[in-house]
Amino acid sequence: LINQLPEANLILLRHLFGVLHHIEQNSGVNQMNAFNLALCIAPSMLWLPSPTGPEEESRSTKKVALLVQFLIENSGEIFGGDIASLF
């Protein structure tokens, strides 16, 4: 799916997850592991297209957070190469 994105979107995602991965690599100092970062950023990244009840929103947020956590933890493999080289 990543390779099907328009190039501009792919570049943006590579940079975003490169930054998040870099922050996660310093979690011993900043307490921001992939799970904590995902909880902070996930609600801003994806959301349901129509309003739903609080229970459905909570389930959806958890699913998105798990996806974001996975992308942070595996950003090198997903987005290719040395993600730190983007800086």
C-alpha cells in the first residue's frame, strides 16, 4: 500500500515516521516510546469519516494507535533504508 501512495505523500510519511522513530530511539531520556507517541499522534492522523458514539470512537482510536505504533517501530523496514539519513 505504501508504494501505491503519490510520491509527495510517501515523502511526507517517510519524514514524519523518521522523526517519530528518532524520538522513540531516545525514549530512555524522553519517556516517549512508540506506544506513547502513537497515543499522542494517532488521533490527528486518521479518524472515522462520520460521527459515531464514544465506544466506536474509542475502538477506532485504539486501532489507529496500534497501526501508528507498528509504523514507528518498523519505519526502517517499511519506508526503506536508513530512515535517519532523512535528516
